[in-house]
Amino acid sequence: GMFALAASSSFPKLTSLDVSWNDIGAGIQALGASSFFPNLTVLNVSQNQIEDAGMQALASFFPKLISLDVTRNEIGDAGLDAFAASFFPNLTYLDVSYNLVLDGGIQALASSFFPNLTSLNLCQNHFGNAGMQALASSAFFPSLTSLNASSCNIEDAGIEAFAASPFFSSLTSLNLSVNRIEDKGMQALAASAFFPNLTCLNV
């Protein structure tokens, strides 16, 4: 089905495509290689088992994206590395929750410039302190207002680093729930002077 869609010239003005909760797998590569979707800016391919190869295809073929949802796709560090190595100047929303991303993938993401990204969902991945520390030291998310890093095995050291970061003062929503935060992490958050715009905090 996805191969047929990718080969179709019937939708020359399509800007938004939602193919979530299917099983397109390698079909995402055919979609990426298609020349028939030059205006695509919103793409939801969640729950499709696209894995790293699919994420690599997305990184290569969709530079105009404003919104990308790749939730539940068994994406690991290789996929996120490829995505981070590309440039998405218009991207405002990125959801990579419920995947297999480790610290290395988050470190790669933190090293890439996302000038207009406002919402980043990393929920239920497998990174921990090193990934959170990499985010904390990154100045490459200047527009970010919402960060979800819940259920990511982050401990006090990662939270302390993030609480001490001056790079996320634009955040209005921060979700750190279901991690391994104890007293030191909470004390660091409570004492931080770097979240003046925060309106929603979930720990």
C-alpha cells in the first residue's frame, strides 16, 4: 500500500500525511524516495516498525518538515544519529517517544542545531544521565518550550546537570516523571534559576 502511495502523482499539494498504526516498514523508504510530495511538512508515521533504516530515509528526504511523529518504531541510536546529522530548519515538533534510543542517540541529537523546535518528546527511551547531561550542555534548542523526558532512567546526576543549564529558559512545560529522581535531583530543580517561564512541571 505504501509503495502505491509513493508512486502516486494524485496529491501534488499534500502538506500533511498521517499513516500511523500501520505496518509500513520499508515502505517509508519508498515514500522518502518519491518525488510526488514536494510540499510535505507534517508527517506522522508512529507505530509502523520503520526502525533505524526508516529514520535514516526520513533524514535524507524530508528537509521541509515542520512536524514529525515517529513514536513506537523501534528506532535506536543509528536512526537518531542519521536524523541529527541532517538539517531541519523548519521543524517545530519532534516526537521520538517509545523507541530504543540510548545515550549515544541523545548526544547526537544534542549536537545538532534545531533553531525552531518548540516541542521535543523523548519519553520512554533508554538513555539516562549521559543523555540528559548532553542535552543540558546543548545550546542548539533556542526555541524549545516543551520537553518530555519521562521514563528515561534519568537519575539525580542528569537532573542536576539540567537544572544548572542556562540554555532552556524558554521552557514552559517540563516532564521528568517516572525517572529515578531522589532528593538531590529535586533540590537542584527547586533551587534552579533557569526556568522562569515554566508553567507546567511533572516530576
